[in-house]
Amino acid sequence: MDNALKYDILKSCCFSRARTGLMRLPHYTVETPIFMPVGTKGSVKSLLPEQLEKINCQIILGNTYHLGIRPGIELLKKSNGLHNFIGWNRAILTDSGGFQMVSLLKLAEIDEHGVNFQSPEDGSKCMLTPEKSIEIQNAIGADIIMQLDDVVPATLNDSNRMEEATYRTTRWLDRCIKTHKYPEKQNLFPIVQGGLDENLRKISTNLHLERKVNGYAIGGLSGGEAKDYFWKMVAISTNILPFNKPRYVMGIGFPVDLVICCALGADMFDCVFPTRTARFGCALISSGQINLKNNKYEFDFDPIDKNCSCSTCKTYSRAYLYQIVTVETVACNLLSVHNLTYLMELMKNIRNSIKINKFPDFVKEFMENMYPDKFYPQWCIDSLESVNIKL
Ligand SMILES: [Zn+2]
């Protein structure tokens, strides 16, 4: 277990809980805080692995549920794991498949044994158990793998169900730990649950602390809950979790959320947002995002962002992108390159500002760009104030 992950924190912010470090994984050493693009079925939509490397992407995320169906365990084993199969030499993290059960499948039935659902491919009944999830993830061979958790939408107002899911998640964690075949080369992360209940979040975090693991995830958030709950749930866990282990907040990808979660002491994030919004013609910029389908870009010969160093901004105008977005498949690639570059740069700037002890200044400047009129959302003011950053 000890060799599969080594986490060195290089510098902590003197004001907030932000920190920057190096996470040494079997396939790559990842700089934290880090954003992980999502490659659902092994490929980040519309991007080549070499393009991802070029924009300094260090770790990508794959979906166990999808990869377990296609290409499936046998083929993954025969190709010596996903890294080999897709031609990606850097780090990979796989989720457990639990979230897809809940998000994709209305017919999912959950009991102590696992999740029973109808396959969207052929309608047949499938069972995903903690053991099955780990078996698939062992075949995939990702650097970091996730426990199967009992995911309940945070917005579900059912305290009994939430409590059941919280304790069951820890029971499933123990089954995952027991099944895991390669702890020397794959890191199994537990997932903190507990919905929007402060007490359950504390219980879940503390229960998972008792297990021998190399890092922790905070799950069940970013599902449409009020932001005021969201940041408090993240803060509760980052407060309790050990300082010297990486903390991963699942499903986070909006720039403001990333900056605030870093301030609260989180290190890793993933989301489909940058590549999904690219498919709808949206490009991320320092003041938010622009939609290139908008008529006002028809004769606009500037790049998406004059300060962006990505290959799209160096070569193509908004006017050209206006003509091809959502029509030509290449537009999806061009916008995804830009959007992911934006997030990679954002994370790099966060890391650098922590290194030189200027993280609070960075946050203020970032927020001013995002909200030029300075009407900051209350949850941003409150969450940052909780870690000594005054907007
Ligand atoms: Zn760009």
C-alpha cells in the first residue's frame, strides 16, 4: 500500500486551508490541486491523448460502469489494462460505477448486497456489488480506484434513507478493501457520504479515517443542492481528514467551485462540464463563459481569449468558430482544447499562488474578474470568510 501513493505537500497557504503538493502515483506524479478531465469510456470526448499531454493534463478519469460493459473485463485484462489499451501513459482514476447507477438508471434497486439494475444496452438485469466494482477496476488498472458507495441524491429529503446509505457506504468500503487485489499498485479511496446532514458527514468521515487508505473522496455533492450546504459539507470533511493525504471532491468543475474548494483544503476534482459545455458551443473565459453560437460573434475576428495560450486561440477566430460550433465535429475538439486549457491554467495559477503565499490575492482577483460589479454570491463570501479570505 505504501508504494502506490506518496503525497508531498510542498506549501500550505498561511491564511486559508489551501495547499499545493506532489502526488506520486504508479504512472505519473500529479501536481495538486489538480483538475481531472473525464474520459467516460476511456477517451476524453473529442481529444487525443497527445493533445491532453500538450495542455498539461496529468490524470484523467474513467467510468467503471461504462468500461465494464465495453470493452469489458476480459478485453481489459488481455490488453494489460486501460493505460495500454487507450495509449495514455499518465495517471488514471476510475469511479466505482455507483454514481452512474443512480444518474442513468431509473430502475436501479439498491439493497445491502449491491445495486440491481436494468442494462441500458440490452435491457438485461445486472448486479453491481462492491466486489464486482473492484474486480472491474482491478482489470482497468487505474492508479486510483474508488469504493462502491450507496449514492443518494443530496437533495432527497429522507433522513432514514440518508442514514442507511451513510453506514452502508462504510460497510461496502470494507468489502471493497477485502476484494482489492493490487493495493501495491492501485490506491483505493473511500467516499465520504452523509447527504447534507452535518452530523452524518462527520460520522462518515470519522468512520473512514479508521481504515488504512492513501486518500479520501468527498461524494454525494454537486447534485443541485444549495451552494450554502455544498461548501459546508466540503469544509466539514476537509476539517477532519488527515492533513497529509489527498482529498478529492467528486463532480466539481465550475471554476468558482474549484477555487473555493481549494481554499477549503481540497486537492482533486473532476467534472464533465468543460467538455460538455464545449459541445454546446460554450467557451470558458475569466469572466465566465461565452456562447459562440451567438450572432454577435459572426464578424468577431478576435480569438476566444487573447490571453489564452491554447492552440485554438492561437489559430482560430471567434468568427470561424461561430460558423462551425455544434455543426462540425472538429469544433467540439477546438472548444474542448480551449476549455480544458482554461481549467489546467486555473489550477496551475492556484498552485503557483499558494507556492508564493499569494493565494488570497489570487482568489480576490479571480472573483473580481468573475463578478466585475462585485455582487458576490453570499455562499462565496461566507465560505471564503470561514478560511480567513475576505472578499
Ligand atoms: Zn484558448
